[in-house]
Amino acid sequence: MVPIRDNNPTEITPYVTFGLIAINVLVFLYEASLPPQALDGFLHLAAVVPHELSLSFAGVDVHQPVPEWTTLITSQFLHGGFLHLAGNMLFLWIFGNNVEDKLGHAKYLLFYLSCGILAALTQWFFSQDSNIPSLGASGAIAGVMGAYILRFPKAEILGVVPLGLFFPTFRVPAYFFLGFWFLQQSFYGLASLETRTNIGMESGGIAYWAHAGGFIFGAILAPLLGLFSDKPREESDTNLGF
């Protein structure tokens, strides 16, 4: 099920959401310009490598030019391919503007980056010895989705189901679409704990625990940052002493 849009208008111009999309696209274009060996080195440097992060937490030098913890942020702007990027930016475009509308620009940016960091740490917790780089905006966007389902559970989502030559559309409330998505990520995350499974990051696939963790942390953090507040947006942006 691929979302196309929601019927949830905003009262502000979502500058932060636009900016995040632009940065992700520009970084991807930079990735695409690199030859394979240079790209591999760049991704190893800027993506989260769980084993190296574990060593850095233990005080072991992993011989990187920047502190390993910084990858918890830089990895949020990396993508493994065009479809990876396009899917993430589509979800961010649909759900991010409404959450930014309620939190205000500054708090929304803080919220987004925090969800991405916590999502990456969730994935790290379940794969601490992995040498497979973990990257993508999915964890941060999952946090946005966790906030969205709380604040706009009945917003209507228009989506499409690609079936070969046919593309039937559907309209469902946000709580159904996002709730189903969360359950799916949680199920695959649990499946990835089984040693014989081919699901999950250990097989070079999707970091499902980052998705599930980001969603949960988003649902926790957003209300603390004023998701349900009716304060003017300007006040929300300037008052960060929550």
C-alpha cells in the first residue's frame, strides 16, 4: 500500500520538511556521483556500523576521522538507492508537514533528529555486533508517523495498491494505515531475531527495529514537545524550554 496524499491541510509553510527533503536529495545526488570504491568508503564513514558504534561506546578507538556517535545523525541523510530515497521522501512529504504545523519549525526539527537518533539506537541494540551499515531517513520518518497517528488518527489517507498493470486506490483513516504499517514493522523485527531468518538488516535488508523504535519514540516525544498544544506557531518556535 503506497500513500499518495492525505486530506489534512496545514496552516503554515513546512519549511523544515522542505529543507529535509532537499538535503536528502542533494546527499543522494552526491552519493550517485561517487565511484563504487569511494561510495563504499563514504557510506562506511557516515552510516551507522553497529559493531563500530559498540566499540566506541566501550571506549575503543575505531580509527575514524569523526566520532562514531555522529553517524547517528549523518546516517539519517543517506540512502541505498533511488527507490529507498523516493519512498522515504514520499512519506515525509505526506505526514511531515502536519506534524511540523503542530510542533512549530524549531521543535519539529529537534523532534525529527531525535527520533532518527533513537531509532538508530534501537536497531543498534538488536544488532550490536553487525558490520552491515545502517542508513536512511526511515527511523526519523517513522517518528513523524508515530506523532501523526496520535494527533490525526481519523485523517483520510489516499493510497494505491500496485498490482501489475492495475493500480486500485483506497481511502482509509490514518489509524488504520499507520497502525497496520507499525504492526508489520514490529512483526518483521521479531522475525529478524530468529537466527535462520532471511528478514532484516543482518541479511542486508531493512532495519525493521529502527522503524518500530522510531514510531514508538515519536509517539512519546511529540506530546512532550507540544503536539496537542493550541499555542500560536510563533510561540511554539521560540519557546524551547519545555
